[in-house]
Amino acid sequence: MNRTLRYFVRAVATFLAAAAVLASSACSFSDSTSKTSAPAPAGPVTVVSSLEQWGSLVQQIGGNQVKVTSILNSTSTDAQSFEPSSTDISTIASAGLVVINGAGYDSWASKNIGKNAVLISAADTVGASEGDNPYLWFSKEARKSMATEISESLSKLLPSKKTYFHNRLASWQSDETSVENQIKSFTKTHTNLTYAATTSVAYYLMADLGFKDATPEGYLQSLQSSGEPTASDLKDFTTLLEKRRTDLLVDDPQHITDSSKTILLQAQTTNIPVLSITEHMPEQQSTLTQWVESLVTQIGDNTAKTNVVAPPSPSTSTVPNESGSQSH
């Protein structure tokens, strides 16, 4: 009887052990099946950009794998006074990827981002903060950093399209390099150039081109504080133009004031070349790179020929050390 009982106990133990192994295998198989059968993320990625210029860059990198909506997409819109509509807020909140400028320029966009959205900020990519010059799309450093960040973020959202995004990034980099070479050529053949401006929008672009800012200090301070220049500041500016102490005047037709009208008239009277630059990308420009290239060409055409010099020796660099933190 004892022997029979021992056989019975052993049989039960063997059965239970086998059952446990089978259960474990079934569970592992179930987990494996669950993991392998999970659907991969599918495109296109829904992208909302606060500004058309950054939205166009996303489109260049993302191609047919992104669906981009840009909130501010007209030169008739004033970013400083812009208030998003309920539709704008809903559009931002439902995006999978949100691209903003930052540096206090479009804070309305960063306040309405969905909790699961990926955020890319131009200011964050270059270490700019509120109070710094916010027109980062004219900075070659910011453009390159943003293009790379956009490619990496899209690759994480759609891993299966990583090669596609990286190839389009390489194509964009080729176009951007062409513009940078044009800028380098300009800085090698032009020296001691100055510009004055009724707006701070072109600061980064002019710095990349090697220009020195000759705008009177009082007027600069009024720009930084978003205030009106004093009569003395305006007099200093018109005198600068009257005596032709600058090579170029930069004007923003989006923000016309009585002061800027007076300054523009003086520049025209004394034949100072005028470069009009809007904050937002004009409709006739399809990409950010194309826009920057067209402005570089205009500046080259408008620059006084008397400032053209022979190229420096290869060991000499005239490309400015760009600062992303100076406010103008």
C-alpha cells in the first residue's frame, strides 16, 4: 500500500511539473505573438508648425510622410499681436509633432500642445531664450540644427521610414550648403560693410554675411524695448543716412511707422540701397532655404561696389562668429 501511494505521489508531481512547463510555454508564446503582431506606427505624421518658415522645413524633410499645417502663413499677420482661434488651438492639441520657434515669439503655440505630442523648439536647439533675438530662421546655425532635429524626431515617430527621412535631410543639407557657400563667397569679397535697420528681423542674416550694425544706439534700444524712438534717435538715424555712413538700410514692410517712413524716405533721397524683409515667408517662396538664398542675392546686388575687395588669403576667415543670444 505504501509503495502504491509513493507511485501515485510521484505521478501527480510529474503531471503538475509538466503542466507548469506547458503553461509557461503557452504564456511565452502568447507574449511573443502579442509583441510581433502589434501594428507598426503608420504615416503620415500630423505636424503643426507655428510658423510657415519652419513648417516648410518640416515638409522638405518629411516629404509624403508628413501632413503639415502652419498657423502663421501670411506676411499680413503680426506675430506679436496674434491670438490663436479655437480652431488653431484644437489643431495644435491634436498634432503628433509640434514645431515652434520659441524665444517668446510664439508662446501661444507652446501653451496648447497635447500631452502625447513631440515638441521641437528652434530656440531650444540653439540655446536661445526669451529676450534674445527671436528671428532664428535667418540663422544658419538654427536652420541646420532644426533640420537635424526634425529628421530625428520623425524617425522616432515612424521608425520604418528612418532611411527616407535621413535621405531627405541629406538632400536639404546639400541645398543649404549651396547657400552657405554663397554667403562665404560674399564675405570673402566684401569687407567693412555696415547696415542700419528699422527692424531687428535681419540680425542673424546680416551677421552671417559679415555686416556690422551701424543703427544708432538709441534707436536700437527702442527696438529692443518695443518702444517708439525719440526725436533725437530719429535725428541720429536720418543723419547717418544723409551722410551715407552705412551701405544698406534694412526695412520691414510688415511694421510701418511714422519713424520708419521718415527713415525710408531719407534713404531713398540719398540713394542708400534698401532691403525689405518681412518676418514671415512671402507666398512666392516655397522653402526657407529658397527664401534665404533670394535675400542673399538681393543683398549682393544692392551692396555698393566700392566695398568689393580681393579675396583674403586662405588662412584668413572673414565669416562672423554668430551669436544666437544678442538682442537687436
